[in-house]
Amino acid sequence: MRTRTSRRLLVAVVVLIVLGGAFQSAWADPQANKEASRRVNQEAWSQGQLAVVDEVVAPDYVYHEPALGDVRGPEGLKQTILGYR
């Protein structure tokens, strides 16, 4: 029983290390994240230039919209922006 628990703990630690490495690049540059957010707000929401969404929004992005529920991916975000504009 103790070996099974140790093995599960080891697997959990390895998974966390791997996921941490995957997310490190996204977290490594907060200034780039701020710039991406600013561009989407200014160019897409304010000016209607939706091409920026394809440039800076990840395919697995989820926008939590209170009125619509979860909006998924760049295409979902572009449709939401068009609907509100």
C-alpha cells in the first residue's frame, strides 16, 4: 500500500513539474501579456480590427462572459466582439 501511494505521489510531482514548464513561458513575460491584452481591448473591441485576436489569443482561450457563458477560442471571442459591437 505504501509503495502505491509513493508511486502516485511521484507521478503527481512529475506532472506538476512538466506542467510548470509548459506554463512558465506564458508567465515568464507579464509585460507581453499586458501588451496582448491592451491590443485586444484597443484594436479588437474598440476599433473592430479582429485580426489581432488571431495573433494574440491562444486556441484554448476561454472568455468567461456573464451574459453568454464561456466563449471559447479566438473564433468565439471574435463572434462575441462582433455581437457587442
